[in-house]
Amino acid sequence: MAIRLEFGGSAGHTSRQKTSGRLLALPALFWLVVFFLLPLAIVLLVSFMTRGTRGAFYTFPLTLEHYERIFGPVFFPVFVNSVWIAVQTTVICLIIGYPLAFFIATRRSRLAQQVSLFLVILPFWTNFLIRTYAWRVILGTEGVINTFLLSLRVINDPLQLLNTQFAVLVGLVYGFLPFMVLPIYASIERFDFRLVEAAHDLGANDLRAFLRVVLPLTMPGVVAGCILVFIPTIGAFVTPDLLGGTRGLMIGNLIQGQFRGTGNWPLGAAASMVMMLMVGLSLIVYARLNRRG
């Protein structure tokens, strides 16, 4: 009888814990519904509506016209270009970020690691917009790079660095490189380097040990870093707008332009939903890779 009472008391305690847990989750659930799901549902509805007239941004009837325009010859190249720039940015960040993270994680001094990580995250202490404007000064026709090259007589005329895709890539790599370094650093720091010694004892050289041991075991950090760089790069609009001009048009600039002034709100909403779909597919790929890992 005592055992039954104890069991019943334990079951009642578990039930109260579940109830209290649900109550604690209510604020987060409310925030998620009101500030994420509801606006997303509104944008989805607007994407199927017709562009309004006489001051109305959108109206009925519902139509698929805007999605047809998104995948048409005018706007679809912008999406392709955005994905290509995001892929390039991710690859460049990986090429730069992996050796940098490996260098930081293999420092024997804890102080050296902390100072190095501090230098990586130091740019976050300055507003992103200010840092982007600084690149305008650096890449301008009278900027630091052109002035330096002209003073050395390497070039006779200033290079057109600003308002190009090159400038957009430079700005995006600079802005999102820490998002690649930090997760890779976390993976390498947890790595057991005795496995590399074992690989050497079995006859593997440094390159083979890296490809067969180090890289596979640090791959979760690589995948996480790639996702953290790729997703925000697709929707970037400040950097392409300030550094790329008309040659740096990306999805974010397209969406921003449709929601400003006399733009086409349903078309901008449709572009937003397509971008959300691309981001969702990226997250699904990341989740599957994590599950396999």
C-alpha cells in the first residue's frame, strides 16, 4: 500500500511539473505566435494578393502573378546571383576561417586564445553600418587602396573597386567571417589531438591525417559555420546597397525596393516567401547533416 501511495505521489509530482513547464512556456509561445507566425501568415497572404491602386498597397482578388514574375526572366537572375554570391562568401570565409580557427585553438597559452578570440569578435563592438561605410572609404577612387597603388606607381588611373560585386564580396566576407571562425574553433578545441598521433603511428602523413581524422571530426563546426554565413548572406541588403550599387543587387535589395515608396508590396511579399523557402531548405540540409553526424 505504501508503495502504491509513493508511486501515486510521484505521478502527481510529475504531472505538476509538466503543468508548470507548460505555463512557463506560454510567454515564449505567445511571443512566437504574435511576432513570428502571425506576421509570416500576413506576408504569405499579401504575396497572393493583387497590387492596389489609389493609395492601397494590396487588394483582392488573389493571384499567382507575383510568383510567376519572381521566376521570370527579370527577377529570377537576382535570386541566382544572390545564391552565387552567398556561396562565394561562404567558401571564402571557410578558406580563411578554418586555418584561423585552427591557429587559435592550438595555442598552448589560454591567454593567447582569449586575446585571439577577442580580436575576432572586436568588430562587433562597432555598428555594422559604420563598418560598411568604412569600406566605402577604403575602396573608393580616392580611398586607401587606390592612393597607395598610385603612390607606388603600380597603376596610372584609380581602380573601380567600389560599386562592384568584388566590393560586395569583400564587405560580406568581412562582416560574416566571425560566424565561421567561432563554431569551427569550438569543434577544434574539443578535438583530441592524440588521434593525430595515432594516425602518424599508423603511417599517415600530415595531409592524410588531416583529411581522414581532423576534418571529419570537426565537420559539425564547419557545417554550422557555413549555415551561419550562408543564410544571412542571402538576405543581406545593407552591404550590397552601399558597396555594390546597381551591380550588387541581391534579394534583400529587391525586397526592400518593393516595400518602399510606390513599390509593389505583393511582389515584395512573394520574394520574401521564396527567400524564406530557400532558408528553410538550407536549415533542413543542416539538420540532416547533423543527424548523420
